[in-house]
Amino acid sequence: MTPYSLAFYLDAVTTGTVLGLRPDDSPERVEKVLGTECGENGGRDIMWRDYGLLEFHWHRSHAADPWSGHHVSLQVHRLARRDRTLAGSALRARYGRFAPRLRADKLHRLLERRGAPLVPAPEAPPNTPYFRTYQHPASRATVTVIGAYGEYSTPRNLRPGDVYAIHLPAADTP
């Protein structure tokens, strides 16, 4: 893995941001930084924009209300498809190439060196034993790791110890 893409993951986990974008930033702010090339999904009260590696999620109580940021998902498992454009031009301009896999032990080790270790988080029973989740106490970022291969539970192109996804919650998200 290139040092630059590792820097991206370290920055995201320790700061809870991506390219300076917070999970509670507005769709307009995200668009200014990442552009308009994305898939948009949702309905009246929820919306998310899929930028390939990144997904930004918003919600609101009523259709007339402004969107409120909920979380950002780094869909690391998608990189295993080996689509070099998946990271998007803004991320590639800042961090360079992204490797098809991120090993959890390497991420753990580098975070520990920064004095920002991950701690195990409680796992939802349906996820066990296929996934393990860790949390960064300061940013509340969670890192989901493949724990065991399951034919219908985990991607074929990932192996145990690979990071599946990283989630960055908005400040007010429980």
C-alpha cells in the first residue's frame, strides 16, 4: 500500500473527517469538495451520495427541513474490485493511488504509533464471527474488519484481517 493512501485512512480515523469534510457538513459543502459525479439515493427524509469509495449520509424530520449530516462511510471493500477511479479525483489528487486492500494489523500498528489506538467494540450477533469492529475513542470512527470468511457473508476478494469499511459518525449521532 502506498504511504499516501495509508495517510488517508489515518487522517480519516483520527480526525473523523475526509478532505476536511465533516460527517455533518451539508450536501452543498460536500459537492464543493468532491464534485457532482456521484450516485444519489434516498427519499423524502433520508439521502446519501455515493462517490465510489465514500458515501455521505443525511437525514431530516420533514421534507421542508434542511439536510442534517448523519455519517460518512468509507467503503474500503470496494477497492478490491481494482477500479483505480473508485477513490475519485479529489482523493487521488491528495493521496495518490489506493491499494486494493487495507490490512487491519497495519492500520492498528500505525494508529498506535500516533498514540491513537483502536479498541474493540461490541459486535452485533449477526456479524459474528464474520466481522470484528473497532472504535477510535476520540473521533468515534469505527473500523469493520473481516474476521472469518463466509461464503455468503463476506466478499470473496477479501480475506480475514482486511478492513471492510470505516464509518465516521456526525458529532450528535449516538
